[in-house]
Amino acid sequence: MKDKIGKLLEEVKAFNADSIDQIEAFRIKYLSKKGIITTLFADFKTVAPADRKEIGQLMNGLKNAIQDKIITLKESLESVAESQDKPDLTLPSSSPLGTRHPLSIVRNDIIDIFSRIGFTVSEGPEIEDDFHNFSALNFPADHPARDMQDTFFIEKDPDIALRTHTSSVQVRVMQNTEPPIRTISPGRVFRNEAISARAHCIFHQVEGLYVDTDVSFADLKQTLYYFAKELFGEKTETRFRPSYFPFTEPSAEMDISCNICGGKGCNICKYTGWVEILGCGMVDPNVLELCGIDSKKYTGFAFGMGIERITMLKYQINDLRLFFENDIRFLDQFKSTI
Ligand code: PHE
């Protein structure tokens, strides 16, 4: 009897199953009414009284071993099934690290370039009042840019709107800071424009402001010349064309020699060799006064550029909508260290 139990115990220990049916067959074989254990217990009567204690313990041990075996086999089958359903979160990721958005890369580049010549970064609210977005910047009351066409108004009388440019931030800086002021304001701006390959109702700007004694147009040109060479390369040429902005006088637009064809002419520069990248000018004395700065003592220059436009030129992207779609195939192409 002892030997028999020993053999059965070994059999039980060695048993393995890879389906629930096999476990059930195992259970029936040992534990059912006509199973091995029942027969064994029936034979117990024949055991000599002196051996009963020992044999009884062995039999109970065997029964427990069978029951434990069934539980462990069931559990391991379940955990295999589970791991097949669920992703294994402990596995290393198959996709590479995330990348920076191209607009962030270029914004960071621009901030870096200006911070090397002493410009600080200032930020302000995206929801603005009329004074900071328009009036302080010398926009006449009937200027078309105040029209519903361009501006997303939130409230009327007094007017509250989504800022249409980050010049509003510079108004706030001038109100709160004694010159010298040297600052750039990157940020999101909003205009009520139809969305196309070249325009969007949300875009990003970096605007710059420099106010001090004796600031001249030559300072403006030299600063922007440095900027263009740093961002687009040493060979980049610049040219200034007269323009108009209510808040600067004189005003200009700056072109750079086309970074694609090097000025020879291509479809990006429409065969002119030049592409426009920003607006700029000397801060109108009226604006300085409206912001609480003595225009007899101080002069200043300002400039503003769209980050989307610069990024399109830098990376030869021909549709502005790509920046907002977050298609991984597009974003994955941009890598940056800053
Ligand atoms: N604020 C102007 C715009 O949004 C850009 C600009 C800034 C032009 C400063 C001249 C000087 O278009």
C-alpha cells in the first residue's frame, strides 16, 4: 500500500496539462466517485491497525497533492490566457522616443539666437482688451484690422478679443518696465482667416522690442541681419522694403535671399531669389507715450515674425495645415537637441 501511494504521488507530481480538458480528466481519474482515491480509501479497511496512522497520513498527503496540482495547473493556464489578451507593459517600447514639434524647434532656435544678444523672453495673456491689442499700438478707431473679419471678439463694449499679435505683450512690458528694454515675446495668436495651405486661424509669432536711448534704424538692421544669418546660415543676404504698420514709423518688411536656391530663383521664391520673413520698424513715438515711455528721451525698434512661415522656409514644408494635424509620419521627421 505504501509503495502504491508513493508511485501515485510521483505520477501526480509529474503530471502536466496544457488544456482545461486535460485537468478535468486528471480530476476525474483521481477524485471522482469511482476514482483512484475512492478505491484507495475503500482499501484502507484492509490495512493493519498498527499501520493505519502512517498510511492514513500518506493518503491524505496524496489527496492534498492532487487538489493542489489541479489549482496550480488552472492558475497557470489562466495567466497564460491573460498575457495573450493584454499587452505586456513590462516590455521595452517598440517605438522610438517622441520628437519635438517643428514649430517648437524653430521657436526655441529663435529664442536662443536673440538671448545670445541680451533679449529676455516675455509672455502675456491670449485674451486681450482693446487697449493692449489695438489702441496702445496706434490703431485708428476705424482701422480695418479691428474689423470682425480679422479679430475673434469675445465681448463688445468694452472690447475683449483673442490677441491678433504678440505686440500686446510688448505693450504690457513697456507699461511695467523702465528702459532699456530688450525682449522677445513668442506666443500663439488668432485671426479670423479661412484655413488653407498658407493661412490658419491660429498661428505662432515671435515679436521683438528694443527701447533705449539712441536706438536707430541701423541697430534694427544689424540685429535682424545677425538673426537671419544665425537661423538660415552664414551666406544669407537680407533686404528691407518699405511697408506700413500703425505702430512703427518708418516701417519695413525684411526679405532674406532664398535659402532653397541661394538666390538663383526657384518656385519657393517665385523666381525672385528673395522670400519675406518679417515686419519691422522704429516704434512710433505715439506708442511709446501711450505706454508711459518718454519719447523725447527714448527710441526703439520692433519686429514681428510668424513661426509657421519661418519653419516652412527652413524645412521646405509647403502646407501650413501639417503643423496642426499631428500626423506621426510628419512629426517623426524632426529631431532636436533643444
Ligand atoms: N505685429 C505685426 C503683425 O502681427 C508684426 C510687426 C511687429 C511689424 C513689430 C512691425 C513691428 O503682423
